Amino acid sequence: MRKIDLTSFQVATSETARDINRRIVLDLIRTRQPLSRADLARLSGLQPSTISVIAEQLIAEQWLTEGAFGYLPRGRKPRFLHLNVERAGIIGINVRPAITTIALTDLNARFIAQESFPTATEPQAFIKDLCARVSGFMKVRPQVFYEGIGMSLPGRVDQVSQRLVFAPNLGWRDIDLKKPLERATGLVVEIENAANACALAEIWLSQRADGMRDLIAVTVSEGIGTGIIANGQLVRGATGVAGEFGHVSINEDGPACQCGNRGCWEVYASNSATIRAYMQATSNGRTSRAAKTSAAQHANEPAFEDILRLAEQGDVKAAEALDRMAHYLGFGISMLVTGVAPSLIVLVGEVTRAWQRVGPIINQVIAERSPTATMTSIVPSEEAAQPRLRGSIALVLQKHFAAPSTA
Amino acid sequence: MRKIDLTSFQVATSETARDINRRIVLDLIRTRQPLSRADLARLSGLQPSTISVIAEQLIAEQWLTEGAFGYLPRGRKPRFLHLNVERAGIIGINVRPAITTIALTDLNARFIAQESFPTATEPQAFIKDLCARVSGFMKVRPQVFYEGIGMSLPGRVDQVSQRLVFAPNLGWRDIDLKKPLERATGLVVEIENAANACALAEIWLSQRADGMRDLIAVTVSEGIGTGIIANGQLVRGATGVAGEFGHVSINEDGPACQCGNRGCWEVYASNSATIRAYMQATSNGRTSRAAKTSAAQHANEPAFEDILRLAEQGDVKAAEALDRMAHYLGFGISMLVTGVAPSLIVLVGEVTRAWQRVGPIINQVIAERSPTATMTSIVPSEEAAQPRLRGSIALVLQKHFAAPSTA
DNA sequence: ACATATTATTCGAGCCTCAAACTAAATAAG
DNA sequence: CTTATTTAGTTTGAGGCTCGAATAATATGT
């Protein structure tokens, strides 16, 4: 039961029914292809005649193609319908502090081409670079009809102003990435926070989230981000800043966080936190001063990957640091499990590489902490699957395959 | 953008457009009445001809009545339309550990009659009692057409099985309240958790939540419950058990909670927690005995109302206990503000009577803790407004005024 | 009395789904 | 080889819906 938004609603026109049914048909094919018209009639409950008309329209508009004939022991053979992989290309962009990736996919969200480049540190330089690279990327395949561009950003995105409000690890504030890129490419650009993008990727493009309506993506890197999907929809809150559970305090008197709060979850469970914990553990002996003064991001500080590698090689301190991280990840996730009770929580980040180690700890803490633990499964999303990039694709896919905005 | 639920969707029929537009018109009238047909055409964007047909239909079905004529300096006078307050009665039931209340309202959710009785301690006895009382309550006004029954329950409700899973303060487990009452009354019964009901009451029936899409109700009594509305919809999670933020741990090593977790929010910020804190503070000196014997529920324990009264009368220990409660309420609410970033958080419970004292503390803690504090306003909902009872009404109203389930 | 302004209704065009009849294409049985 | 049977897909008319133009209704000011 959704309350009608009387400040911004859409009345139904004579074409609304078609719009709704088209999208149902399109999404059925997307997720269950190949399907025949008869299959569609059975699955949707629409009359075969209606399906015929809709299919004809979708084929004319190049959304669908007719494929092979199916086999049946009796009767006329069904003609299978597929998403038209020739029709359109969707461009996804994943901006990360070090590297930015551009990718092209078909309507099935399957990667066709991909290219990466270092992320410029200055926002204006980055914008210039990005526009040039995307334009060049598009020119390589001039025959493709580009559907749109989705962009995943490592920071807060204001959905009203459509700007990047703050990206802590880039130091960028209030940047308009959308308009310049739209001007440069002539395509519509959708921007979204990385954790939200991951959540979208999961609900739109993953097999395991099939049929789920509530899930959460937790991105663990320098900080912790959460993307929440409830009732099949992203929870964006007042101005699109929801899902900042990384800055919820899990210890009232914990250490100060950059955000102004104390004892934030990400101060305990992020990659950076784990690096700090490892450094502290190893600095007991004579290395302490050296380690401390080396300080900050540069110098002798290990990367998170180093800790993963060390732990795998049997380094006790590194393993302990990871165990600590897993413990706090579990603690924070138990908050989400108890409070939101999603069907699925997906972890994104380098830490998932050590899932054999951290997975059991995380699950154990949740089992101890949350009365509804059994309702929610916790799974890792490997970085290799490029969840942020896939999410940026989902951002564009949504517009055509989501329920229409009626009432 | 809402993903279509392919496991349970509704295709559009030729009547879908009317269904959508009818509901828009109905909800416009509900919230902005009185409105003329011309007003409706302007507000909705539908053609006057379409509005005429819809209005005619809604009047024929007794949803609307034509009222007075409006005044205009020029032209034909508009005829105002109202919700038909004669048509229907909605029955709301608020089950609380001590007292159960039955109420009758019109379509405007305005109370017409109300009656309370002590809640039986045995579930089966309660069901019998409830059915008899509701039947009797209905027979008093035989001319009313009863639209349905909504029921707010002090515990977890499974939306799949439509049963009360667990009510901690009643000690009830896995009770079916819906079916017996439906049999006894012949009406459809909707059940919902009390915090969720309060959230519904707020978004459907409060002036201050007008236009808001995201809000949270926090019920504070023996425990703490949270009802979350995101995108205009209740967040119910996997089986309707979402919103149990009261059992999120705010202190890893805090005292054990009945739920199995440690340091749950409600262990710090509920009425019971505040009573415990007060007892502990007073048990040091000699005043302890007097306060203890003032008594309430068991033995010498004061009721939460006693603490409220004592604080108002200048009792320092009582005031300190309330300040402590406010502090922890703020701490827990800051978690919701940061994580969900709703436009509004409504506090429900006896503690709101001391809002002058606790309000500033709560707001201050949130301001210190949440970077998005300014996006969310925190307001008290007086018990006198009967939020749970109004929520049970909203539960029934929803079915007719919410967006239809399409796609 | 007449022009003007505003509300509300009437009616035909066009879009949509439905349901029944029909065509298409395959296999099994006689 | 012919015919019945089965399944897929199309054609067609009926009925519901919104739109938009024309029209009716009803008020005020000149």
C-alpha cells in the first residue's frame, strides 16, 4: 500500500495500461528469456491477443527480436522472443578514487567493451578528461544506439540538484558531473552513490536476488556505505542522503570520525580502520615510532590488500586485524538485519576476498545479535563482478524496465 | 523507480486507468476538501469531462457527497464535493497490555464513538471478549455501513500468516486474532504492529506529514518500536518483521536483553529502562524506601508516570533519569536520522508529556551525532491524539485511498 | 438584454484489453 | 493420404477509458 504522492503524481491516460503491460512483458523477457508469446500470455495472465499486439510493438521499436523456434511434442512451434542485443548500448561509469572505468553493455547488461583510466585529482580536470574519454569511447562503435549513461560515484549524491555533494576520499565538494557529460555526449546521464548503485545492481541484475523485494548492499572500502532497497525501491530519504549507516555510532564514546560524530561504524570496520588496527598491533615493539610518524596514507602504511595477503600467508597480526574487522562488520550488519530485516545483504569490497575467514565471523556475530538473523542471508559480491559498474548500468536499465510512475 | 515484482504483479486492464484516477481524485478530496469538479480538474490535470464522470461514479457509490455552492465574483458557482461522512464507519482497535480500545470513525477518520475495556491476560479469553465487544459495539449503530476493521498490536505481526507472532508485554505467542474477529463480525480485519500503525497514522492522517514520503514513528513504552515509511510505503522487510530498531545494540558489551542480544537500544531508552535507572539512583540514600513503596505494577516499583510527575515536581533523581532517557533516545534516533534520513520522526509514548525537558536533549544529541540532522525534524505525538488507534483506522483507509497495485 | 466568465456536461475519436472466432503449423491415428 | 488433435498466434468486434471540442448552465457587470 503506497500513499499517493499528491505533490507529484501521474494521472492515468488511455495509454497507461499499455505502458504498464509493456513493461511487465519487457521485464518478463529480460529475466526469463527466451519466451514465446504463448509463454508470455501464461506468465502475465494477459490475453494472447494483447500479447501479440504488445510484442509486435516492442519488435517494431527494436526492443525485442524473434529468435529460434521451440520444440513441442504437439502443435505449432512457438517462436522465441529475446531482448534485442543489437539495439542499444548502455554506458556505465564507475568513478573510484584511484581509477575510473567506462563500460559498454547490451540490454542484457553484458559487457561489450571496457576501458579504465586514472581518476584525476582535480574535479574540473577530471570532468574534462571524462568527457573526452567517453566521447572517444562512443565513437569507436558509431553504429550502436546509445541508450544512456549511468554513473556510480564514491560519495553523497543529491537527487534533487543531481550533484555530487561530497566525496570524502576525493576531497570533492558540490560537483556537477551530470550536465557537462550530457552536453559532451548528448545522452541522459544518471548519477548515483556507489552503495546505492551496488544495491540496484543486485536487485536488477543478480540471479540470487530473484524475487526479492528488500535487500541491502554494504560497500566496504576506505569508508562504509549502505544502499537500501525496500519494497523493490531504493530508499533515498529526504534529499537522497539515506543509507549513511557507515556513520552511525556503534560506540558512544568511540574515537572521533571526520563526519563530526564519534565511534562511527566505519571507524571500526572499514579497510582504513583495519589498517590502523594492524599498524597499532605491529607497532608495539621498536617499529612504533617509525610507523606512527610515517603516518597518513603514504609512507610505510600497508594497503588493505597487503593485510589480506599477509593474513593468507599466515601472518597472525594481519589475521587478527581481519578478524576484528569481521567482528565489527557483523556487529554493524546485525543492526541492519534487526532494523530492516532484508532478505539479502550483499557485501562489496576487497574484504570479500577473505570470505572464508571473515564470512563465518560475520554470520556468527549476526546470529548472536539479531533475533531475525535467519530471515537474512549475507553474501559476498566479488569485486571481479564489478558491482558498482553493473549498478551504473542498472541505473539506466531501470528507466525502461521498472514499473511506470502512476498515481 | 520500482522494480516490478514478477512473483506477484497486476497487469493493467481496461479499467486500470479509471482505478488510478479515481484514487487520485478520492485522495485529493480527502486531504483538500471541499473541492469542486473544476478544482479537481486543475489539481489533477485530468480533463473536466473525465472528472465529471469519475465524480458521478464516486457519488453513485456513496464515496462522495455534493455540498454547498462556492462563491465566485464571476461565472457559474462551483458545487463542492466532500467525502461522504454518512457512508461508512471504520472500526479501529488498539490492543495494549493493560487496556484495549475500540473506536468508530467516519471516512475522515474522525471519531464517532469509542469504548475501552481491560485486556484479558489469556489470549483465548481476550479473543472471546474482543469479538463479543466489537459485535456489541457494531450493533449500537445498525444503520452504519462498516468498511472494515484495523487493529494495532503490541508485538511482532507476520504479514504472511497474518498472525501475532510475539507480544512480549502480554506474553502471547503465535495468536490468530484476525480470523476469529472476521468470523464474528463479517468484516475484513487488518492487523499491524503498533509502531507501524503509528507511522501509518502519521503519513495518512497528520497535517504535519503532508507531502512527506519518508518518516519514522518511534514508540516508547516498556520497549521501543520503530515503524518506517520510505517512499510513501511501510518497510516491512522479509516477513513483516522490519523496524525492530529497538533491539539494535547501541553498546556492544551492554546488559543482556530478553531478545538474546546485549545492550539493545530499548535497554537504555525505554520506560522500563528509565524506571530501572531511577530505582538504582534512589536506592543509595534513605529516600529510596519511600519512593519504592509508592509502587505500581509489582511490589515497590514506581510507574513511569510517577517518574514523570516527580520530575515535574522538581525531584532531581527523577529528572536525571528522564535526562538519561532523553540522551539515549537521541542517541538511538540519531542512528535512524543518519541511516534512513527521513523528513520526520515522530515520538510516541508517555515520555512526550515531558517534551519540554526531553525534546531539547534529544535534538542536541542528534545534532551532535548526525551529519544530516537538519533534514529531519523530530516531533512528539501526544498520547491524547491516540496515534495507535488512528493508525488502525489508517490501515483500513489505505485500501481505498492508496495507489492501486499495478505492475 | 447582452457580453463575459466560470463551471459542468455531452459526445465522438482514439487507445486499450478482452474474448471469441479463426488461421497456422505441427503430430498422431485411421 | 486424410483427418482429428493440439498448440501458437492473429483477427475482429465489444466495451471501458481519457481527451478535447462543443455545448449547456449559471452567475455578474454593463
